[in-house]
Amino acid sequence: MPRIDLKQGEQKKHVARALKELRDGYVIVAPLEHGYVYLADAFSPYSVRAMHVLRKDADGIASQVLAHSAQTVA
């Protein structure tokens, strides 16, 4: 998967591509102020497992999940 510079090109295209890649099961590593965050589809066991492997998590380690709404959580 290629590296994408978010400062180049159109932000809408970058977001659309990121959403497509997440839906296709890929894990995205995105920079934050003081480190990186792993983005994966929380509803895809394959994607979640891939993220844990990339992070070298021990078995049973939970991840933080951001949800769009309370309905999504339910």
C-alpha cells in the first residue's frame, strides 16, 4: 500500500480512499501529534486481528474504539 501525503492533493479524495481501504479490510497507520494511531474496521475480525498483529499486542489486549453514534455502539 502506498504512503499518501495528506498535504498533497484533495482532502475529499484522501478521505474517500481511506474509507474504501478500511471497508476492504486494510489497516491504516495515521500520524498524530505525539505518535501514530492504527485505524481498522472494528466490525471486521480480520482487520482487528491484523491491527493487533501490527502492534504486537499480547493476546486479550483490548483496543480503543471510536463510534459515530450511540446507535452504532448498540
